[in-house]
Amino acid sequence: MYSFKNDYSDGGHPLLIEALATTSGQMTEGYGEDHYCKQAAALIREQCGKPDGEVHFISGGTLTNLTAISSFLRPHEAVISAASGHIYVHETGSVEATGHKVFPVDSPDGKIYPEQITRVVAEHHFEHMVKPKLVYISQPTEIGSLYSKTELQDLRSLCDALGLYLFADGARLGSALSSKANDLSLPDIASLCDAFYIGGTKNGALFGEALVICNRALQLEFRYMMKQRGAILAKGRLMGLQFKRLFEDGLYLELADHANRMASLMQQGIVDAGYEMLFHSPTNQIFPVLPEELVLRLEKEYQFYRWETLDDSRIVIRLVCSWATDQEAVESFLSSVSRN
Amino acid sequence: MYSFKNDYSDGGHPLLIEALATTSGQMTEGYGEDHYCKQAAALIREQCGKPDGEVHFISGGTLTNLTAISSFLRPHEAVISAASGHIYVHETGSVEATGHKVFPVDSPDGKIYPEQITRVVAEHHFEHMVKPKLVYISQPTEIGSLYSKTELQDLRSLCDALGLYLFADGARLGSALSSKANDLSLPDIASLCDAFYIGGTKNGALFGEALVICNRALQLEFRYMMKQRGAILAKGRLMGLQFKRLFEDGLYLELADHANRMASLMQQGIVDAGYEMLFHSPTNQIFPVLPEELVLRLEKEYQFYRWETLDDSRIVIRLVCSWATDQEAVESFLSSVSRN
Amino acid sequence: MYSFKNDYSDGGHPLLIEALATTSGQMTEGYGEDHYCKQAAALIREQCGKPDGEVHFISGGTLTNLTAISSFLRPHEAVISAASGHIYVHETGSVEATGHKVFPVDSPDGKIYPEQITRVVAEHHFEHMVKPKLVYISQPTEIGSLYSKTELQDLRSLCDALGLYLFADGARLGSALSSKANDLSLPDIASLCDAFYIGGTKNGALFGEALVICNRALQLEFRYMMKQRGAILAKGRLMGLQFKRLFEDGLYLELADHANRMASLMQQGIVDAGYEMLFHSPTNQIFPVLPEELVLRLEKEYQFYRWETLDDSRIVIRLVCSWATDQEAVESFLSSVSRN
Amino acid sequence: MYSFKNDYSDGGHPLLIEALATTSGQMTEGYGEDHYCKQAAALIREQCGKPDGEVHFISGGTLTNLTAISSFLRPHEAVISAASGHIYVHETGSVEATGHKVFPVDSPDGKIYPEQITRVVAEHHFEHMVKPKLVYISQPTEIGSLYSKTELQDLRSLCDALGLYLFADGARLGSALSSKANDLSLPDIASLCDAFYIGGTKNGALFGEALVICNRALQLEFRYMMKQRGAILAKGRLMGLQFKRLFEDGLYLELADHANRMASLMQQGIVDAGYEMLFHSPTNQIFPVLPEELVLRLEKEYQFYRWETLDDSRIVIRLVCSWATDQEAVESFLSSVSRN
């Protein structure tokens, strides 16, 4: 059954597997100290316009988030996250497991706004409360929305004023960067965030995220923290090779662009068929609001998640496209939606 | 320069990459809930003779160790490890980072003996001290030695008597299982240990360890613990595929056997050339004791680690063979050793 | 300046200090293993109707909460707390520092209701989310309200149905037990909660809370956990002596009754003077809503906390009475309120 | 039965209880922000010659150690301790429970020597191992021996050279300071250590240790860490009052001097009776080596700990004197030893 459940249902883009295959017999240093990792890191630093940034490759998003956040904070320091933030909801308390409170703020659109941060910081004013120190955002957010350049600049200014770190979870950063609605370049993000990661897993890689630590003070002895959390892969070069391949000729954006276009096609088709969206998504996840009988019918042919049931019994579903999404499948799906 | 530094210098066995390549376009469930993981787990359960065992795939050894141990223990419970144990020495305090003391016992040969455990437990007799609860062993040990069946049975009996868990780190379990000196089968290990892992990374896999939880009480909600530690890979099937391939027709043992034979060849050749071994190794790591001038000469042609400098200035080096080790390279190395 | 800031401004009730003074020369076992602790524990078990309960004395509330909760839970298990709960707001993330997420639910009246718990548990349905396992309530709540017997019974039934622990923070339990609005006896609480603590610090003790672990499964090796968290006092008998004195002839309730009566007097007087309460408090904390000019005037004569500023600029203040509150001071305060 | 088991069998010195009694009715700020704590801190800063030191009062030694150490270190940083160090042996893994490895070094005399530290640091040379960062010593050591001024200066120099913190556990610091064998003043200790604590519990206080943080970088936001670990006492003034009383007219040293003199008397008497000491102790704990029949006889009249059984069946016992030790009891004990 064709799946629109997520963007990690596949097994990695053929070009990346080819890169692994053609180099498999080579002997290199282990633990990410090989030349492929170095080349990939150099490419990323260059494309981020961040010559003094540090790039580390970690096998997945949760492991990246928990390793980075627990390295950056002292024990009494806390994270501010959208209530819909991945670390708050869907990582089994992994940040709290390293000792840090994650403080949620309401986020109907998945985003955090400066006044919310200001209020949280003001409320946490003495040593009987945690000290908010890091703002965790996702770009795009967990529901596919995007921070604009102005919004990110405002967050940065506020973080500077309040002494906070700004950390961006870029599990789907490719989708953000290649969205038509986006006005934030990779150098913008690198100059505005203390650290962020460029997701590989959800954009064609077999696995791997590239964590970019921009703030030099946060770079200190980070590999110790990685090893302690089990985040140094023995054959680290496998990630270096993939990110090198993704970033050497624009493949990373190309794959994300395909995912976005397929999602956009679906979104437009569903709207054209007369249905609403929970909101208009500019990235590779869309959230149609459909009557239950239609959802039931679609579930017989396709895999996807039910997201939420509205008060009027209509159902919000989530459809995710990826680099691997087949345009014919999209068109068939739209036919099913329109069919009566 | 040819490397005998370790058994994870390569990029994965071609057959495993092929398995990944031929399935890359398929869509499956994420997070290790796909049919490849299920097939691989079934194969492993069967070959372990453990139908009620649970098998989980985790990307590396440190992450496996810390996730398993922190799941099995209550906060005041501690681990007994050889002073040379990987978790004690070379995982950056990853177990302690989850809150648990690792108590070291002397281990000239890399192994732990019952009387040591008995003594540690006797000494930790009240609530002002941690409570030893888990015995961590490695098979083979970090210096390549092996527990015999009798030794493992004795540890098991003692653990039963004292209420301890027995956990075996099998990062190089293939090398143990296929060693000529070995008398412990996979079912033996599965029946004697509460949990252990079968290392893939150091035996041809791109990455991945198969954790087998034999003790049913320790299986409860283990995937929560995996997710919390960042140990659930989104495209979990990549490990399922590899372990399926490794275990469906004996490839796992075949690769390890090659590594052992190459190491044995080197060991014999070096002894024949008139040098001592730190001890006779039955597995894929060997520890020749060489004069410094020879070491200096060999370092110009080969990569390997210096292990230790003895009092008489002779140097112990570590040579590691793997599934990928080339017999010609071994023979060239031996020529270099013998050349004067 | 007379203080209504809190109920721990004093230095301990004279009868308790006398008990310490008259026994100071005696030699006893350390670490709470003396006969005073045993006698106090026996009194508490008896008055709780819980002969198989375990009683432990710990120097303060935060230390009690973090030690108990981290002992009761496995790493992936989480706490449900009112958003106003002390552990969520005012303990600097102490529970998270032991690795556990605290999940907040809205609580305008300081209390948690069954439907909130049901919803949180339903929402946390798989291993990508924490597993709610313990419900943390405070009796009285942080804003002085009380759970009724029916309410606590309903929470217990739900916890049984959902497999949750019920833990009550009784920092001000005396004030609850002696409130005119209360219908929950100490045996009720002991039979309905898995564990709870009887606060000494805020009811006349120099320091010390009596943790009662009712659920036998949670008693196992608890003193190990106490020692690990620094919660075993060397001269533990100091707490045993105080709790013995408080519980041997009803002093505990007598002191709390005085605090409640003084608070009630203040509350009535302020209402009589024409002002509103944020809500009617049945315990020793009251929350008058006053115009700012009155607050400013009162601040020149008395110490108390501003709690909140309402939209119409009126200010909610918190006034706390204790066993030590002087009725004359209360009357003077009321005169000041009424004076024009 | 008269006890020589420890120096915390009593209930606090009468003068300290009197200080608590005479002030019990006063109302002060809570949480250690009262004027008694300020006065006590000022006295200690002055007597330490450390005007910019920070002084915090914490209810016990384990809580002080774990709060301080976990505040000072980043997650991958570790502690070097004597294998006999209190945090390594007798605090139930409390430091590991905060995530930090404690690395033991052999210490027949309870002390750590520079060459041991140098070796541990040299061995821990890369990110696969913890990074040693804090040296934990006890003054006096757990077996009553003392660091000399030269020894402490050497440790300081080495710590400076290697970038390590030096932390001294002064649970029995009074006994060290007033020992005839001591040449280290309080200002010496304060100038040589990054932090240390002055033990109250084992020198007459009801409870309480005064942590002195000398290194200004380590002072930052320490009260947050205290609150998070449950180490801020609500009625903090109780410790302020006691330390004020202990330090305002030399009472602290006077009490310790009595303990030392009583211990010295016992030691001399036992030697005069023809028995050996495990070693000659200059502080308030002594370790006689006695035949078992004598030990059995003494156990009928006195309480004390058996420390160790020697190979020749002789038994080492530990006798501890305190400010409260009665000279007549000492003399009776010595009579019992000599009696045949």
C-alpha cells in the first residue's frame, strides 16, 4: 500500500548508497575522523558561510538534540520549546533524562514568538525556579510552518538581550530551505542560531544529521559529550560520505524540492476538490481536513496518519511527501479524493 | 597505508550494501517496526534457541550498553566491570552519565572471576554504598581473551545466588564464536546471560548491534528506554536488513572466521620470527611484544596502535584483523617483521 | 516588621527545641536508626492506620519529593502535576534533574481532576512519548485549597484503573487536616495514596518532613535512594524527636489549628472590610484582592508577598499564618486594612 | 553503653541549642537569606582571609559534596578520588547519580599524591575517556591522616598546571585544624582549594556544613544548584545561627581540640598497654590493632566499629572521640584494655 506516512519510509537515495558502495573497501580512520567527514564538514561550513563553525555527524535527530542540549546547558538551566516541539512531545523525555526541564509555550502554528519568551524569562526570576537558557525551535516546525527571516532575527535579538541560546532542529531543514515561502538562507540560519542541525534522515540519507555549532563557546569538547551519549559512530565516514554527496552539487536541495512540489500538488488538488486545509503548508507535510467517510475510503488504499479529530467530526490527516514520492501516486491519491 | 588499527576501518561488507541497495526504494514502517527487523530478530531468536527473547537493533556499542544498563537498573544499583572493561575505560563515563556507578575489578587477562564478584558484593553491604546488581563482561574481552563455557556457567550460578544480572558486551562476539578456542555456542550465551549483544559494526556491518534481552523481566517497555536515549533509528530497517543478511546463511560467522584466521596467521608468523606475545590470543586481536626499532620501522609501512611500553622498553602493539583483512597484506607485514 | 510572608519564618516551636535540648547529651545510633526515629515512625504508622507503612524523615520538602519520585519511577516514566504544583514551578527542576519529565495540567484551583489525568494518559500512548506513571498532588494545594474525600477517592480509583501511583505533597498537611472544610483523615490519606509526606517545617518543626510510603512495592531499598540523594541526616534523631513530640499528644494538629484560625480571622476581617478574596481559603494561606494604595500602605507595616496583579490593577496578596502568628498582630493588621 | 562509634552520636552542643532556643520566636527571611546566615558567612570569610569567597550552609556532607561537584563540572568531566574517599565508598554513588565518574586511586594512607594525579590525567587523553577535572580530597582523610601544607601546595600547583579543580571535604576539618600535627591554617586551605567545606555535624552542630567556594568562576548561580538538589533549607537560619556561634569566639576549634585530646589519650594509653596502632593518628579517630579476645571483651562494655581483620587474625577497631567524649569514659576504656 502506498504510504504518505512519513519521509523516512524509504531506504536511502540510490546516489548515496552508491557512494557507500564504491568506497566500502577503503580503510579510513574511525569515529568520524576520516577525510570524508572532513570534506563534508568543509562543504557545510562553506555553504553556511561559517568558517569557524563546527560540524558533527550524528545518526539521528533525538540523539542530536539530547547530546547538543545537554552539552550546552548547566544543570539548572532549562529549555523553552513550543508545546508542539519534537523534544517536548515525541522524544520520550530525552532532554529531561539528561536533567533539564523543557518548558512548553502554546504554539497553535508550531512557532514560538518573542513575547512568549520574554514572559517565560520574566516569570522565572529566582533560584527556586529553573533558569531558561535555550530556545528550541524547529525549522520547519513539526506542523510544517516556517519562521521568516524577520521572525528569526527577532528571536536572535531577544536571545541576545536575555542571554539565551537559540537552537534550531532542522530535521526537515531541506524542506524549509527549498520552500517557495522561505526567505532564510543557510548562512542566515548559521548566523542567527547558536547551533542547528541539517537533517539527512528525512531527506534521502540512510541516516545522519549534521549538527552545526556556530557559537564557538559551545564547541568546547563537544566530542566528549558525543561519545558519552553514544553519538559517535564507529564508521562515522558513512555519514561523511552521504553529506558530502548531498552537499557537493546541490542534491540536498534538489531532493527537498521534489518533496515540496509533490506536497504542494497534493495540497492544491485537495483544495480544488473542495476541502479545507488545517492551514496552508509551504513544506512537505500537509494537513487536509476531510470527512470521515472519505478518510475511511482513503485508508483502504493509502497509508497516512490521522492527526486530529475536529469538533464537527471532520478528521485532520497528515500527508507527507519525500524525495521518493512518486508523482503518479500523488495523482492517483487525488483521483481517489475527488472520486465520488 | 595498510591498517591493522581496528576492525571498523572499512565501509561495510559488499553483500550488506547490496542488500541495502536492492531494497532502497521500498517503503516500510519506520523505527524498526518493519518486516526486515522482524525477520532478523526471528533468525537471531532461533539461532539463540530463545523463542521468548527480545531482539533490538541499535546503531553502536556505547549506545547499546548505556541504554540497556540504564534500563535494567534502579538508581542505586551499580555495575561490576573488569578494570579493562569498555564501559569503564572507553565510553567516556556513559554509564555513569545515566547515574550508575561502575565498580572496577582487576583483570590482567580481561576477565572477571567469581571470587572477585563475591568480594565486591560482600563489601557493599549497606545503604551507604551502592548495591552491585549487574555484572558486565565482554566476550571476547577487550584484549581478545575468551570466557570458557565453564567460566560463564560459574558466573551465572554466582549471579543467581547473589541476585545479579549478567550482561555480555559482544562487540566482537563473532570473533569469539568462530574462535578455535571457543566452546560457547550462541544458545549457551543466550541461556546464561540476562542480556547480551551481537556486534555488527566490528564484523562487516555498516553499523548496528543486535541486543538480545533474554530475561523477560528486563524486556518490559525497553523501546521507551531506547527512544529516550536516542537509540531508535528512523530507518531502523537498515539494521534489520543487515542482520538478516548476516544471519540467514552463516555469513556472520564466516566473516569472523576470516578475521580470526588472519590474526592467527600474524600471531604465528611473529612468534616464528622470534618475538613474544603479551599473551596468546584466540581471536582477531593480537598483542606482539617488539623492540622499539622494529616498531618504528613497521610504523612507516603500516597503521596500528601502540598498546603499552614495558619496563624493559619493549613495546606491545595491537594488531587487529577483520573480515576485510587481505592475506597478502598479512604476509607482507610478516616479511617486514622478519626482514633484518 | 511583622511578617505574614510564610509559615517558616520562625525558628521552631519551643516544645520541640526543649525536646532537643533535654536529650542533647544522649548518645544514639546515627542516620535515623535511633529509638526516637523508631518511636516517631511507630506513632505515625499508628495514627495513619498503616502498620506496614514505612516512615522516613527527610530534612526538607524538595529533597523529599525528588528522592521519593526518582525512587518510584523507571527512567521513561513521568509525573503528572498541576501547572501550579510545587515540583513543577518552585523546585528548580529538581525532578527533571533526576531524569523525569513533569507534565503540567491546568489547575485554576490548584487541583487535578480525573478527566485531566485520563486525557494525559490517553495522549501518551506509545514509546515516542514518556509514560505517565505518577500523579503528584498537594494537600492542601499551593494556593490553599483542599481535596475532598470523594475527590481523593476518585483519583485513587482512576490511578488503580490506569496503573498510576498517587503521591501527595503534604508540606502543609497539618493545615489541611485541621481545616474546618476538611473531611480527609490521616488514615484516609494513607489508604488512598501510594506515598505522601507530613510536613514538619511549615508546622512548627525546626526542619523535617515525614515521608510515609504506603505501597509496599515502593518501600524496597528506599534508604539507598535517600543516601544517594544526600537525604539521610547524620543526626537523624533530631527529626525523630521532633515528630515524636508533634505526634504523641496532638501537638501537630493543635499548631496547625492555630494557624488556620488566625488565617480565618484575617480572611473574615478583610471581607468584612469590604474586600474580595481571590477565593475563599479553608487553610492557613489567604489571598485578598486589594487596591494598590492599600497594598502600598500595608507594605510599610507588614511583610507579605504580592501574588499577582489583576487586569484592573488590583493586587492579589498572599498572607500566611502559622503556629506562631500572634492574634494581636492579626488584629492590628485588620485595623490597618479598615483604617481610612 | 558508652559509644566510641562516631562523632555524631550526640544531639548538638548545648551552646548551639541555646542559640536556637533564644532566637526561636524571631521572624526572619527563609532559605538562608537571613542576617544570621550573613553574619556566619562573614565570620567564615574573614577567618578564611577570603573576602570574595562565597559561603553556603547545607544540612549534610553527602548533600554538600554532590551539589558542589555536580555544579562545578560539565557532564563529561570526572573526579579523581582516593579509593578510600568518602564519595567513592560511602555515599551510595551520589556523585555518579549526578552523572559524573569518580576515578579511584590507591591510597594506603588515605591521601592522594601528585604523581597519581599526573598519571590519571595522562591516561585519560582523548574523548573516548572521561576528562578528569576535579581532585577530591578529605582533610583529615577518612582514616584520620592529614595533608601537610607542602603537600597541599604541591597538589594546588599540579592542579593549576593541569587545569583541575581542588575540592576538600572537611567533614572533620575542625579536627584537622586543631591537630598538633597540623600546619595548615584556614586561610591556607581557602587559598589553595577551589572549594571546601567546614563540617559542623561532626563537631558539635546539630547539623550543617559550611561550603566555601573560593574560585569565583564556580560561584555563579550556585543557589540554583542548591535548590535543585534539595539543599536549601527553609529555615536556613538554623545553620547560620550555629555557625555564627561556632565561629564567633573560637568554639569550633575548642570543641575539636577536646576531641583530639581525648583521642590522643586513648591512643597513648593503648600503646602503653602494649598494642600497636594501624598507624599513628593525629586526629580524633584512632585505629588500634587488638587481639580478638580483647575486642570481644571490650564490645561488652563499649560501642565501636570493627574496621578490618588482619591476616594474623588481629582486629583493627576504630575509636572516635568527639567534643562530647567524657574523659572518665576514656580512662575506663583504657582500664578495660589494660585489665587482664
